[in-house]
Amino acid sequence: MPASLSACIVLYKCGDEVYDVLRCLQEANIEIAVYLCDNSPEEMTAEKLQWKFPGIIVLPQKGNVGFGRANNAVLPWLQSRYHLILNPDVTFEPDLLVRMIAYMDAHPNIAVLTPRVFNDDGTEQYLPKRRISVHYLLGGLLESFGGPFRRWREDFTMADLDITAPVPVEFATGCFLLIRTSVFKELNGFDPRFFLYQEDSDLSRRILEERKGSIVYHPGMCVTHSWARANKRTLKGILRQSRSVLKYFLKWGITW
């Protein structure tokens, strides 16, 4: 019988952290069909992981095809009820996935369940929960100046709210995203035009625009994410982020 849960990790010049996330999947209290979409096949990382973690399926790509396109490579393989998209630098407790699936089983109107995300030091990563707009992006860039910029950032991430119960949101982070497999397949996965960044914003918007179900943020479902934030550290990352934002606004229209 097909596993009720599948999971996909995109590999690109990954460090040792990918061993930790695979151990988390291995120790989860549920059978999982695990796929590794390898964007750097020349490094032989996936083959080593396949030897250490028997049963995972490696899908080598021709090169670095991007996050969304690599995730889409699993679409013909999926037979699960739920599909987990996660980064190689994420870790979580063994019972998390069973709890998330049970919650979605109990709420069939939910298309995507998105968790609370923490840094390695235990501080919270306030990721966006609202739809992107110009002033929200400015808030993220200029929040260190305080004033309206900080307020915009807090509104964007809903950090100004004391969220203690599950709430509908407009954004699900691509670092850890549990989606109904049927919805992911109906949408043909991520829009491949987004190489990196904003593919999760676009997927979230398509889910809501096409009325595939709700996106729910659950503060009781928690993961740890070792966040590199390359887009804030390198010119290449900043330019790549900027191009993705431009593609998003060209597709959906610019909103202040």
C-alpha cells in the first residue's frame, strides 16, 4: 500500500545538516516515502545518503534547476495523501508529522498546514503569514530603522499578535510545508518560473485563488530551521530575491 505521507528534500551543495533532517524523518512515528531531488549530482551526496538511509528515492537533476522545479520532479511518483516539502536544514520532534496529519484529517477544508518556526537558539523566526506587498517588503528591508518599517514587518509576519490557536493565513513557508497531495498535483506543483524565493508565496496564492482549501498556521506544531538568509548576505542572493519579487508582481499585480 502507498504510504500516507511522502516527503521531498531538494539537495544543492548540502552540508551535514541533511543527515539530521533524514534522521527526523526516519524516527517519525509514520511510514514516509522520502524523495531526494538532487540539484548537485556531481557531488555524490545523494548516493551516500541513500546508502546510509536505505529506502529513500534519489531523483538526480541535470544541474541546479531551482527549488520549485526540483520539487516538481516528484509529481509523477506521488501516491500519498499528504506531501511534505522541507529544507535540508530543518529538524523536528518524532511525533510532529503524526500530529499534523491527524489535524488535517480532522479538518478536511485545510489544504496546507504551516508550523511555527524557531532558530537553533530557540528564538522564533517570524516568517511572513500575509500576502506580500511593496510596503511589507520595505518593512523587511528597513525594519532596523524602526518606526513604520518595523510596524510593517510585524504586521507582515503577524508578530504583533499573540497567536495561541490555529489561524488561517495567506502564506505557507517553503522550508516546511505539509500539503494535501491531491492539491499539489492539481496545481502541478510550484510555478517553475520562480528559480528560488517567492515560489512559496506564489503557491500559497494559487491555493487560495483557486479555492483549493485554506492555509492554516498552527503555533502548536513546531520545527527548528537553521536559516542561512543568503539573500541578505550576498549580492547574488539579493539580485535573485529581487528578480523573484518582480516575477511575482508581474504575475499577480503590484499592491502597496
